[in-house]
Amino acid sequence: MKIITTPDARLREKSEKVRKIDDEILGIIADMRKLSLDWEKGHPYELSAAMAAPQMGVNKRIIIIRDNMEDKKKASFTALINPEVIRAEGKVKYDYEGCLSVPSFYGLVPRASKVRVKAKLEDGTEVRIKATDELARTLLHEIDHLDGVLFIDHIKDKSDAFYVMNDKGELEPADYEKDVRNNTKLWGEEE
Ligand SMILES: [Zn+2]
């Protein structure tokens, strides 16, 4: 298992619902937790906040969310199965997003600042989550993955919304015309 990156077509598929939480599904979740933490070891300035199953080429509706997004030493994740956005509301806010499957680039992405999400936990319990700000953003980003949508799609035509990280871990504006607009690594080949 490994993390796949753009322009891999599996990132663009609509994932299927999980019908039964069996050993296969639990194994997928275990692999997701492991891959997220492996990725973090190679990225000293970044925290692996969340991941969706399609990011390892498995098109099933499963995401994992880091329980503590501030402290890298706290490495537990909650898995959400068949997560659904029931409501997205509140002020639209802009903040930086990155993605394990979109190497090098970050974006200033507009998202609703309040969401309600319904999902199942690994043990089958139904949960409803009310989230704001960073957690709301993370949930929307990950649930997008299950529909084949990436954060770059929300800012595709915005020349000032793309950023790159320098070697000190700081974000700097990307050169949109040169590095973003026609970058086939991001968008794939035009048909
Ligand atoms: Zn992502």
C-alpha cells in the first residue's frame, strides 16, 4: 500500500459505500493510519491531519481524522465510514490546505465554516458530528475525496490561491502561469 498522487485517475473516481464493516474494511483503516504516520516521518514541517481511502487507491467511502491536530506526538485517528455532509453553513472562510495526494502545492481554499456530518464508527455506531473551522474544513476536504474532488478544483482558476512550501517550511505564492495552470501533474492530460 502506498499513497497515490495526482494525476492518478483513482483520485478522480466516486467511491462506493461500505456495506459491511468486516475484516477487510478494518484492514484498510489500519493501513490508512500507518500510511498517514509514515508520510509524516518524511515531512518534518507538516502534520498528517487526515486521509481518505481513495488516496491509497481504494475507492471506498472511508476517512480517518487525527484526534489532535496540534501535537504530532498524539498519533491517534478516528475512522469515519460512509461519512455524509448533512449540512454545510456558516460564513465561508479561506484557509490553507494541503493534501498527501497533491505533492508540493498548497491552496487558500474557501469552505463553509460549520458542518454537520453523519457517519459510522469502526464498531458500527452511528455518529453525528457538529464541527466548525479547522475540523469542518478537514471533514469537507476528506469527504470531497470520496467524490473524486481535490482541493485544487475549488481554486482552479484563481491565479493567487496556490502556494508552495520553501525549505524552511514557509508557504510562498506559486507561479500560477508557469507551474500551476497547465501542470499536467496536477490536472492530468487534457483530452
Ligand atoms: Zn486530501
